[in-house]
Amino acid sequence: MDSLEVELVQGGGDTNPDGKITIYAAAAPVATVFLENKTWRRRLEIPQILGHVRGHLNSTSDFLLVVTSDRRDRRVLDELRE
């Protein structure tokens, strides 16, 4: 990794993750990590997560990192893998 860029993802799209980290090597992007942060006030919603996956993960080097304070959300997210 030579550098990285962290930015908020602006609203207005069909689906808007909370942020995006782009990792660069030799000045070319090699991976993008989209961020979604869930809190007790804004709970995990599967349609939102699926929208992020379908709308932003366009290559094998794109990832979605979901951060949540509710341990039960792990089971819900695990079901998406199936």
C-alpha cells in the first residue's frame, strides 16, 4: 500500500454507504472498502445492505465493512452469504 484516501460517500444515489476507503499501490487503486455504521438508533436493515452490495461492489477488490453494536446482527449478515 502506497497511500489511501478516505471520503464520505455523498447522498443522492440509490444507496449511500457512510464512507469509502480507497487503497492505492503505485498510484493505482487496488481495493475499495465501503463503510456502513449501524447504531442502536439506526438498526441494520437487510434491504439497505443488499443495496450497498449491488450498487457499489463492482469488482472482487470492492468490500463492504459493516460496523454494528448489536451482536445479533452477525447472524443476519451471515445469512446473506448463503
